[in-house]
Amino acid sequence: MKKYQCANCGVINKIPDDASLPESSCWSCSQPLNNARKPEGTGETSAAVGLIGGATLGASIGGPVGAIVGGILGALIGKEARGVG
Ligand SMILES: [Zn+2]
């Protein structure tokens, strides 16, 4: 499955790898997805952002230990943000 963001309403649509965009339509607004674009950011990116963000947050709370805890927490948050599928 590939993810595309609807150009009309912005929701993420998942379409099979062998399906073409013009043949697919948005589940939310029913517009054809031929103008859809790939959503920005991969799972790896969001995990990295979570890691950096968590480390920054943790550092502001409790120094080096806070940074480590924050980093782990941030990585988990980033992983969750990736979504299912
Ligand atoms: Zn749509």
C-alpha cells in the first residue's frame, strides 16, 4: 500500500501499489487522487524528530538523565505518530 495525501481535502489515502492514482478516489471527499501527493515525512523522519524533540524537552527538565529519558520518550512518540500500516 502507498500513502497519498488528497490534494482537495488533505486526508491520507492508502491505495494498493498496483493501482493508479486517477483510478482511485479519496475516501473522504470522493475526489480523484490524480493530483494527490505523497505525504511529507517517513516513519524514520518522524521517529528522528520525536527523538530530537524529546531529548530537547528532557534536557530542559532534568539535565543529561532527562535528555536520555526524553529521547526514549520522544522516539516512542515519533513511532506512534507514524500511524498504522
Ligand atoms: Zn479528499
